[in-house]
Amino acid sequence: MAEPIERYIPANIEAKWQKKWETDGLYHSDIDKSKKKYYALTMLPYPSGNLHIGHWYAMTPSDAHARFMRMQGYNVMFPMGFDAFGLPAENAAIQRNIHPKEWTYDNIANMRKQLRSMGAMFDWRREAVSADPEYYRWTQWFFVQLFKNDLAYRKMSPVDWCPKCNTTLAREQVWGEDRHCERCHTPVIKKDLNQWFFRITKYADELLNFSTIDWPEPVRILQTNWIGKSEGASVVFKTEQGDPLEVFTTRPDTLWGVTFMVLAPEHPLVKKLTTPDNKAKVEAYVQESVRQTEIQREATDKEKSGVFTGGYAINPVNGERVPVWVADYVLMTYGTGAIMGVPAHDQRDFDFARKFGLDVRVVIQPKDMEELDGASMAQAVPAEGTMVNSGPLTGTPGDEAIHKAIQLIEEKGVGKGAVTYRIRDWLISRQRYWGAPIPVVFCPNCGAVPVPEDQLPVMLPDDVEWRPTGESPLKLHPSWRFTKCPQCGGDAERETDTMDTFMCSSWYHLAYLSPKNPDWPFKQDEYDYWMPVDCYTGGVEHATMHLIYTRFFHKAFRDLGVTKEAEPMLQLRNQGQILGPDGQRMSKSRGNVIDPDEQVRLYGADTVRSYLMFGYRWQVGGPWDPGNIQGSHRWLGRVWTIFLEEGKTAADTTRLDRQLRRRVHQTLRSVTGDFEHFEFNTVVSGLMELLNDMAEIKENGGWNTSAWQEAVDIYLRMMAPVAPHISEELWARLGKPYSIHLQPWPVYDEAAAAEDEIELVIQVNGKMRDKIVLPVGVTEDIAREAALAREAVQKILAGREPRKVIYVPGRLINIVG
RNA sequence: GCCGGAGUGGCGGAAUUGGCAGACGCGCACGACUCAAAAUCGUGUUCCCUCGGGAAUGUGGGUUCGAUUCCCACCUUCGGCACCA
């Protein structure tokens, strides 16, 4: 009997190999034009202090996939960095009274260490940290380019303001029914501030085009809804004083059904339209609306409210005089902030009209309904039908009406076909300290002047009062704030707001190309070789934020000649979330946080990696199971002993060899496909199954034959992406050349995988009754005969002739009796 | 209200194209090894049963020789949007 082998102890091998790989630069990725490149990218972490098990869940399967692609012969780049600016640094710093910079960089140092314990193939030479001046210099440079090309502008605008964080929030940073701040959960309020915006709306249409990218359908739908394109017409009414009053409508066909108009309380024409005897109540209503929170205003179940201005407008299609009201169900932020009221065919307008006793005029008669009557109808009818009471449009069938109406208003010169989007321009100003300063100087003579490129970066000063006062902290730093105008040299003032961190993360995939490039955001040859990103992995929660911004960014800079292609990331795959063992989101307050470091101490990195890949559908995720992970640990322990411990070799191994090769190559086929499809759980289960078969074959005397050698070789290569340390160790112990991670993916042998007999399932009337073993390629006649001869079949048929027989070659025969 | 994802044993999950439901793992039970335990190994494990079978993939229908898979109508749950004109 063989000597007992030492046990599998991950701690003895993992750190050792990590160090060697690092020393050898095993995962350095350099331009190599002889190979096809593969840029694999996983979303970079925010340096919150500790790596979360969620980071492992996102990153280690992505790493396994990147490793798989590398073994497939690609030159793979898989970089890592830190999204290092942002609010939490300030909040944490305020709590602990340490400088945000210190807090952030301490966290980064810690997280680097934790990231290394994953055994991932990150090329650390390419690390990028968005809070480094050499990084945000280029963030600012990108801003300047947008500014110079009229893609950045400043305007006074009401913004969502978090009173606790003392800052502006972007719309997508406001969550929930009570519209709270995503960070501190305080309900947000509105505030008017002068803010910088990027013209993302200019790219709205192009952002709707996903035809060149392989992104998950849910993300495409989320973005499509977020952009919210609606087509219709803009129509210009005239107030009685002669001011143009423009509305947007998706239903220009209902123009003859307009019985009133409604302005948003903030609409600039409200004041002018209001007659003296209505002034008091209109002003009261407007003030009340403005004071209300957005939640109160936007509650959809709220009864309609509003007041009559006393003013009238003229309907340009029929010259009718219609009353103009003010109501808060019309939003200043969408369309033109004014609507035409068509109560007969729009439920909201209908509710409003009934409440205030306004006319309801039917202009569409649907086919299958009895004749509508505006005075008595109980609800609006938005359906299609034949136009009635609509002047030149009367009699037009529903499907032509909109088109014809647009033609008509265009001929009359009172409007035109128009498109409106729900997406708004990207607000990037933050009244915070820990961000990239917006590189603009305000000069009394020259206005807003961008800081010249050769003076970048505008350094973020360290000596700042970063505790929140409601003002931008940089405003309180006089020697930084007051400067000279770069254009005229006169006294001037810096912009004291910093940029939204989504600006930093919009281009980090470019920073990785050459993180310390002195004269351009990236080295051109690196860009030309690596871009675009071939595979991007991360959470779906970024669908309407980062993932839309980075697409916009690329398109804008393509138009400015900086980037080349329209889309930065060709393939996107989303992972799900790991929840606490209680099925709830992990949080410190719930005490259900799983610490990856502790799991690594208990089981080793390979086990944690394997379990995260094996235990969940990657795109779904689920609760952490403290017991289940042991299955993955046992698997690795079994691989260890079965591969290292001597077994016995039978005299004749022909059958066992054939069987083993078949199973190895069948597994190779399925594992390869599963890796390609990001189905990591079946990658691991396939390997587990093969191991079970190998254990049995070894037990039966199939050990150490050439088929066995091949099996071990292929097995280790297949598991190398999943469990890189143990496979490297076993590879070395079995005397194979360093490193397994430089080996090509094994070659699939179809002949070896082929079965030479089939197990045919016999159904009678659709129910499984029996099975027979038949040679591969058996004819239907023989299969049929063999099946009908079976006792179980005969018994059920009881002498009857089968009415029909369905034969699925190699799989199944169904006898219908 | 609208849009999207998910519902399969005690649990995580599997099931190329409509073709053996429950692979693999956890847990549990029994057994081996051990003075004992841990670790490890082996056997069994959807449910009901009169041991012939029968039922079962959220619910109810439908298409089909055959449905976890396709169609229709619902239910539960998670996420997004929500007076968007």
C-alpha cells in the first residue's frame, strides 16, 4: 500500500503561489499583436474599507472567465482599480475625524491586500485610482473638452438636495417612494442652484441603439425606459396677449378635442396670463405647489388640484378660445411644462375636467363602442377610432389620424412633428470636497473660462474644512478659491463644486490602458490594441447610471475624435447579489455580513471561489449558506487525494480507459460551453461528476494508465480557472511544467466522447415504462421491434396493436396504444 | 398602474432543440474506520402507497404522442419606473 500523503491545506500553498505569480509577472498583459486580444473588465470597487463577499462574487467568476479566455489563446487584460472619490469618504471621515484622503488611501491599501488574496489575474501595473492627481487630471481634461464643445453648460436649476449630506444628488441617487438619499436615507428637498450639466440628451437617440452590443435584455429595457422616447408633435398655441404657448403632445389627432390648457406652476407664462381678479389664488396655489415636496406633488393617487388663471389661449387649428389653468399634475421638467387638455381621451385631463366642471368634447369614436357623449361618459377613452368633430380631420380612420394631424399643423405653420425624451441632461455638480474639482474659473470680464489643459490638474487642496456647512467646502478656502483668470489675468474665482464620481468612472477603462500617461489620457497604441472592452461584468443596479454615462461618454468623445468606436463595452454580463444567511441584504446593522477574509482563513481562497461559482446561478445570486461551502471544500480535498494518492492498475484496463476517456471528453465539452455562457455552477458540478467517475475508475483498477494521465492533465486545466492555486500545486507535484496558467485549454476529442451504445427510453402513452440498451445508430425498425418485445410494454398493450409509434433517434420511443 | 426577473425535494440548484424531472452539492439517516470524537470513506434519501403502482416543476386552462420548457388567464415575490402629456 502506498504511503499516506499530506493533507490538502490551502494556507500552505495559496500565499506561496500568489507570491510566485507576482514575482514572475505571470499576469502581466502587454500588447502582443501575434495574439487576439481580450479586454475583460469587472466593475471597480469603491474603497469602503473592506472587501465584501459581494466583491468576491462579482470578481472571482469574472476572473475565472478571463482565465478561461486566456487558456483559449487570447491575450487577456484584466485590470483593477479604485473608484476613490465620493461621499462616503467624507461621511466616514466626519464620523472618525480623519481626513477623507487618509481614510480613502488607508482603505485602498487594505483592499489591495484583500484583492490579492483572491488569486485573481489582475495586472496591478495597470491599477488606476480615480483620486490620484494623475488620474483626475484627465477627468478634468475630459470636462474641458466637453465644455469647449458645448457639451457642458451651466444653468440655474432646481435640484434634489440632501439636507443631511448637504449636497446635490443626481436623479438616480434619489430612491424610494419617499424620495430619500441613497446614502443616508434622508428625504430630499428641492433647491435652486447654478449647476453644470452634460448634454447627454443630445445622444438620447443614439443611446437607444443597442444593435452592435451584446448586453442583457433587462439592461437594454431599463435604459430604453429611462431614456423614455415619445413621439408626437409640438403645437404652438397663442395666449390672448399674443405670447406663444408651446405644448408637446403624443396625440396631435385630438387637437380638436382641447377644452382647456394647463401650465405647470413654475411655467414662466403663469404670471402674465393671470388676470387681476385671479392673482391672489393663483399665487397662493403656485406657492403651495412649490413648497410641497415632490412626493406629495407626484403622488399619482392624489385628487387633481388646480386654479384658473383667468387667461385664455387660442387653439391654432380651430381658432377656439380655451381657458388656461395652473395645476401641479403638469411637470415643468417634462416636455414644455404645458399641456393641452383633452378630457375625452386622456384620463388625467378627464379627472381634471370633471373636478372643475370643464367641457368634455369627443373627437374620436371607437368602432365597437356606442356613441360617446362628453357630458355623460364616466371615463376617458384613449382608444383608436374614427375622427369626429375635428374639422378637416373628421372621418379619418384612427391609424392615419396622427400622421394627418401633423401634416396639417405643419402646413399651417403652427407646429411640427416632435420627439421628447424623459432623460434629462446629466447634472455633475456636487457641493462637496472629496471629488475632482471642476476646472473652471469665473472671471468678471471673460465669464466662465475653462482651465487650460497645460495647467491641469486643478489640485484638490488638502487643508480644507471638509465638515459639511451647506456650502461647497472649497468655497471656504480663500487661497485656493481666488485666482487669476487664465484668459485676461485679472482677479477671478474658481468653481468650487466638484464632479459627480460617475464622471470618474465613465472613463476608467481607458485609464487602465496606461494609467500614468503624461500627455494624453491614454497611450494610443494601447488604445488601438485593447479597445473596446470585450467583456464587462458587474451589477445590474448600474443600468441607468454608470452604464448609460459611460456609453454617452464614449459617443461624445468619438465625436471629438478622442475615442474611436461608438460603444465602449461589447458584451455585458450581470451577476446577482449574495444576501446574508437570513436572506436579507447584508448590512452591518443587521449583523449578517459575511467576511471573505474569514472564509479564506477557514477554507482557503480556492474553496471560496469554487463555492461562489458552484452554489448560485451567477446572474441571480442568493443567500450565503454557511454549510454549503463545505461541499466545495470537500471537492478540492477529494481532488487532492484522488490525484496524489497511489491506486491500483488492473491487468486489462481497455474498458476502463475507454470509459474514462469518454467521460473526460464529455466533461470537457460541457465545461467549455458552460464557461462560454457564464454558467459557472455547472462548470463546477461537471467537474465534481467527473471526479466521482474517476474515483470509481481508480477504485476498479484504472489508475495510472495513459488514459488516467490524460484525465488528470485535462482535469487540472479545466479546474485551473476556478481554483488557480490547488491546480497549480497539483500540476507541479505531478511533475508538469510551470505554470498551469500558461497552458492552453485542452483539445476536445469528439471520437473519445462518443457513446457506443444508447439507453433508449421506452414510453407507453407518454409514460416512461422501460429502458433498453441498444448500439448507437440503431434503425427505427430495430428499436421499435426491440421495444415492442419488452414484457413491460406487452403487459400494458395487452394484445392491442399500437396506434402510433414516435421514435426520437438515440433518445426515446413512445408507443401510443 | 406600467415594465422586467424569479417561482422545481427539507435547502442551494440541474435538465442542448418540446423527449428519463430532481444531475451535482448541502442537510438528514444508517454503516465502516476510531476507546471515543473530528476528519474521511460507503449506502440510502421528492411525496403517497395496499409494493401493482399513483402523484408532482406557483395556480387554472390550452396545444402536443409527449410540456419545467410553447400559448392564454391568474397568484406570490424581488427589482425598476410611476400624473412623462
